[in-house]
Amino acid sequence: MTTSAGEHTDRFTVLRPLLFTIAYEILGSTTESDDVLQDSYLRWADVDLATVRDTKSYLAQLVTREALNARRARSRRREEYVGPWLPEPLLLDCRDASSDVVLAESISMAMLVLLETLTPEERAVFVLREVFGFDYDEIAGAVGKSVPTARQMAHRAREHVHARRNRFGPVDERRTEQITEQFLAAAATGDIEGLMSLLSPGVTWTADHGGKATAIRRPVVGARRVAALMARLFQVARETPDFRFETAIYNSAPAVVVYTGDHLEGLFVFEVIDDQITNLYAMRNPDKLAGITIPRRISR
């Protein structure tokens, strides 16, 4: 029995938000995830649908393999990367993820940075099991390992992540937005004490520049140092014509997008835990800013 190209497209389109989310959580890159989905679709278009028992499982495994291939291809580029590396910020086309604690945590900047400390295969296994709930037979097929090996990898990855991640709970959007607004108001007036009252003692500012933009080259740690940094940034903003900030939601967290006129300069994402800002993730690398204004749909 033959199938039409339209049926291939329909099945893929329905699952695209899920497939994009899998690729993004393995790669930490929206642009690479788009490429992975394009390559996966081309492979999918040649598949005889009569041989596919479970479309979701089949496509999830296909996308995982393509994402792992993409990770291997960029490994040398990562070794040569200048300065701290951060995931590409993810703009959602809605805030639905905030009501799903597992999904919101899985795409948070903190979690994506933590997942970088796993091997690519461990990361894929962790994501497929812990976030998407695939069984070990499916996971083993996706990463090219035996089922017992996949189980062992999942156990190691779970222990590694749980030992290192910050506590994560339901996102109180109103409260986090309120804290963000208070922080921006204090920064705009140079109120160092006001800034420090909103920062955790060990707060860290990390900027990804890739050697292609002006930025602080190493992470800045400590409430007073980060407060002083933000006060200086806003002082420069006041003295620069057409410099402006716009608030937004990226990776299910408050963010500020920075412009000079119509030129996108960068953005920074807030991590808020227990009413204190614990991390500020700044993106300055122009290559990683190219797609940040495109909203994406995610699901699990």
C-alpha cells in the first residue's frame, strides 16, 4: 500500500513541537535544531509508512540520532570556542510551558548549561527518559546502545543532574516579573543597595560572546560585583542615544532584550529562586542572536 507525501508531512507536522523540543534539549541551539528537523524530515519522506508501527517513537528516535550527529560534527568548534558557552535563547510562542514544571525546567538556561556536563549520549538518554518518558527499548534504539547500557547511562545521568541542579518548583510568573521590574528600576537609578537586595549572595553573571562581541570575558560572581556591573550597564544605556531595553520571556524565565535603535545588541535571562536572582545569563554572540526573535512551539 502506497502513502502520499501529504501523509508524511501531516504526521511530521503534528509532532514537530515535540521533535523540536527533543533536538533543542540535546543541542541547546534553536538554529541547529531547525537543521536537524529539516534533515530528519528528508529521511522521513523516504520511509514506507506501512512499516512504521508508532510514528512518535520512530520520529523521536530519528531526530535523536540526527541531533547526536550534529553534536559530533560541532565538537571541534566547541573546543575552539572563545569564552563561556551558553545555549541559544528560546522564545516561546506562548507561556504554556510555565504550567508544566518538568518542561519548564528542562528548557531553563540552568538545566541546559548543566546538561552540557554530560556526554552527548548521556544527555540524549536523560532527556528522552526524564523529560519525555520514552521506554528503554526506544531510547536504546535512538542512541545505538543495548537496553542494559541505556539503563546504566540513564542512572548515571540522573544522579549527576540531581546532585548539581538548583531546586526548581512551580514558576510564579507574577512574582518573578515583579522582581525583574524592581531590579530594572534599581539598575536604572544606580541603586546598588537596591540591586543587592534582589540578588543572592552567590549570584553569577555569565556572558556568551564567542570572541565576536564586546563582553566581560569571565563570569562575574557575587552580589556586589554583579550589582555594580548592572549599574554601569544602565549608566551606559542612559548616555547612549537610541539605547533601549525590552522585557520578554525566554526559556520560561524573565529576560531583557537590549537594542540600539533597531539593532539587536543582546539579551540576558534571569534565574529566580526563592525571590532572589541567582543567575544572569547574557547572550552577546551575534551568531546566536540571529534567531532569537522567532517564537517556537514546544511540547513533550
